[in-house]
Amino acid sequence: MGAVLGDVLGFAAGVGVSPLPIIAVTLTLATPRGRLNGILFTWAGSSDSRYWAR
């Protein structure tokens, strides 16, 4: 029973956190300079992931 609860708890945490990126992108694009902010947000995220993948 404990192993099953541990497996399900990981999935529940993933589902609980998944709306946060959608909210962040929506708020970023809703600003007056949304297009520029969206491009910079995407660029910063991709450059950060390339840095940590080394």
C-alpha cells in the first residue's frame, strides 16, 4: 500500500505544478510588451537549459 501511495504522490505533484507554466506565459503575454517579453522568456529558458545540460 505504501509503495502505491508513493508512486501516485509523484504523479499528483506533477499534475499540481503543471498549470504554473501556463499561467506564467499568459501573464507574460498579457503585458504591454508581450511579444518581446515572450521571445525573451523563451530565449532565457532555452539558454538556461543548454547551460545545465553540460
